[in-house]
Amino acid sequence: MRAGHVGGARHEQGGDAPPPHEAVEHARTGAPENTGPAGAPPGGPLSATPVTPTTYDRLRPASPRVDVHALVQVRARHPEAIAEAAARRVRRPLVDGSGRLMIVAADHPARGALAVGDRKLAMAGRADLLERLCLALSRPGVDGVLATADILDDLLLLGALDGKVAIGSMNRGGLAGSVFELDDRFTGHRPKDLERLGFDAGKLLLRIDYDDPGSLRTLESTARVIDDMAERQLPVFVEPFLCRRRKDGTLRNDLSAEAVTKSIAIAGGLGGSSAYTWLKVPVTENPDDMARVMETSTLPAVLLGGDVGEDQEGAYEKWRGALRLPTVQGLVVGRSLLYPADGDVAAAVDTAVGLL
């Protein structure tokens, strides 16, 4: 089957699958589906139908509402449409003329981390998450998104990634709360996937517990992925932490100045080349320590957001100070912007952009 064309796809009941634009139109209007192209006998072959940008424009109405039925129809009947949408995507440089980056992160669900504050399943509603992402990406100054394949595929079909930076999340195997959390396997995007889809960078998480042998396996696999990305001239954002387990078995990231300094030093030295390595770092417990901490490396860095809870203004203030440092190039923030305490996603995003 050629990319962009569908032939011979059938309903389980025996009829032909409609072309993508008909599936989307049905999902949008509720009109009855055709069982085949005009003039074709029931059960006959479906004529070749190109997948066009118009198909996906209908998935994205003027307001950021996501029609899940329409997405499912395209996914179920025309899975090749995702690769076609990736090939059509309008690309841009990772860093544009402003020299700053504002990336919205949404790779938490694939690790089973669905909580925002005391809302344990806040990120579990996929349509709601996609609507929040589309709104965030539509705001001036937002450069792109960091997510896993399932979410980026949806955003491709929605046409939300044109002119935006697309960063694929690579290691999601260290499931939140599991005994193997620090043996963090690369179960997400591979370097060759990012290259094939024309995405702009990858991201990986590197948590190091000196008492857990899983950290050594993650260190080694991280180094090889950095090598693989450098061979492809693809940037990779490395998010390092020193951490330790509490008595109840949960992990705690150490945000002291010493720990963050060590994590940066370790991450910066991984792989055979650092030419395409970026750092994704937290603000230290004492924000006044950040200037000294960021002297540890000359690698470009972005600040991560984390779950800031109710103290949104406090988070903005911490980011504002760290963004003045010479190696800090921007922000990669997820839950605190997508699920702000007051519910105003646009205002939260606009405030973060203003810090840059």
C-alpha cells in the first residue's frame, strides 16, 4: 500500500471503509457513513484516496476542541496517515531568532505519572489533555512540545505541530513507583524513529541512586543513545537527578546545590560527543545557588517545571532568576502550565513566556 493512499480496507460487517475525509466528516456532523465510493457496489474495492491537509483541518475546529471519534476513525482505518502528516509538517530550527525556547511537556502519562497535585488521575483524560496542549501551542511565544509517540501522533493528525518544535520522549520504562524505576529502559522513541519522523530532538531522564544498580544500566544505555543521536546530528535533552529512596520505597530527587551540581557533571560527560547534548535541569532548593550550580557545564540548558502545586507565583519567581544565567536557554514545563491551580491554561502559558 502506498503512503497516502488506501485500497481495499473493509468494515468488519463487509462494507468498505470510507476515505479519511468522510470518516472525519461523519465524526464531526454525525451524518451516516457511506459504505463505499459513489457508484461502487457494496463490498467493492475502495478507490485510492489521497490523504490531504484538509482532512486534518476538520479535526481541529476554531476552538481547541478535540473530536476523539474522528481521531479514532483515522487511526483505525488509515494508520499511514500519521507518517504522512509527519512528512507534511512544516519544520523550523530548534532555536529561532529569539535564541530562547518555551516547550510544553506532556510525557508524564507513559510513565504512569497521571497526578497533578492531589488529583491522582488529572492527566488520564486524553481529549482534555490534547485540548490543553492545542491551546498552549496556540499561544504566542510557545515553541513546541515534548511528548511520547501516542501524543505526538495525535498532535500530528490535529495539525498542531506545524512550525513547532517536536521533541520525542525516549526512556519511559522506569514506571513511577515500581521496584525497577531506576533501571529506566528506552521504551519510547528511538533515535531512528525521531529521524524518520522528522522530529527535532529527543529527551531522556537520568536518575542516579548510588545504592541502586539499575542506575548503572541506565547510565550506560543513556551514553549509547547520546552517541546515536550525535551521529544523526539530533539534539538530545538529558534530565539528570541524584535521588534516593525513602523508607516507604518512593524516590526523592535531591535538589540541593551539591546534588544538582554532581548530576550536571555526570550527565555532561556521557557519550563520545557532547556536541548535540542539552541539559534539562531543576531549580535548586535555594534558587540563589543556581548561578554557582550552572557554572558546572558549558552545555546549553533549559529549566524544568515539575509539579509546583499551589505556589505558581513562587515557581515563576524561581524561573525568572535562573533564566538570567548564561547557559540557560529556556523552559520545558508541563503540568504546572497545562493544569494550573486556577484552571487558566492560556494565562499560565503567557506568564511563563513573559519570563523569557
